[in-house]
Amino acid sequence: MVGTLESLQALRDAIDKALVTGQASSMTAYVNDGEGYVLVVLPQTKEEVDALQTPYTEDFAHPSEPSGKHPSQVVGSDKYRELMRV
């Protein structure tokens, strides 16, 4: 992970909040061209993580029959909209 001191502290704060509350938290992150995105931190059990699809983008890395939820589907749409308001 590479980032400015401020961005890494914001990530640490989002992780700390998720660990303390057991709930999803988020932060807004930016790449060096100014494009922003929301990073969601969500604590999950090992069983929940093991049930996720692998998040690879290359076709050769996907099983022919994906099973489980894609990581982007773990947070419900209402919670995701709430987290987008950071």
C-alpha cells in the first residue's frame, strides 16, 4: 500500500472504526491524477471471506462457474449508498 501520510492515516482510521464497531466503515481515496473512489472496510469471518468469489479481473483467473458473492456485493445497496456519503 502506497499513499501520503494523510491518506494512510485516513485508512487506519477507517480500519480502526470497523474493528471497534464490527460494522462497515469507509473513506474517500484518490489516485495521483485526482480520481476519487470510496474504499469500504468491512470485517468478515473467515467463513464469510472463504465464501466470496475471487476478485480477479482476468478471464483465465475465474472458474467457469463462479460461486458465492462477489466482494462488491457483500455490503447491501442501502449500506453502500450510506458509505458513499463520506
